[in-house]
Amino acid sequence: MISIALDRLTALFGSFFKWLKPGGKVLITDYCKSSGPPSPEFEAYIRQRGYELHDVEAYGQFIQKEMGAVEKEKDKFISDFSEEDYNNIVGGWKSKLVRSSMGEQ
């Protein structure tokens, strides 16, 4: 498990692309939390796991930023990977943006 601050994720994802063999895959899970302080039980869980959780609004802002960067480099992304990969990533992020704008994710 890797727990990493949002501002360092871009560099990490770039490293994944260098490290993976063609067709290689990485499994990533991400979490966010509702705004305000968590319950004592959830706070204990966050601490026990070593997570650095951000609220849904910050998560949505991060996704928007990353999606914008990928969309700017669409042709390069597709040449490095595939149009299907591009559509899957951007489509997934767009769905997350809808959910995060509703306070979910």
C-alpha cells in the first residue's frame, strides 16, 4: 500500500508508465472523506492505515486538474497507450467529477 499526498500523485503516475512493461497494469484504490472532522472510529482507522484523506471537494479538484493535463496531451497519451485507455481514464474521471460535485465518491 502506498499512501501519498495529492500533489505527488502526478509524479508517481509518471513513474508507473516508466516502470511497467507494455501491457502491464497497476491496481490503484483511492479514498476521500466527507468535509468536517471524521467520527472517532473513522479517525482511528485513518490513523491506523496511515492515510492522508482529503475531502470530496479537494478530491474533485485534483481529478479536474489531472484530467485537464491528460486532455491537453491527448495525442501523446494515445500514441503511448491507446485511444481505449484514454477514453477509459477520461470517462472514469468525468464520472467521478459528477459524483464528487454531488458530495459523493
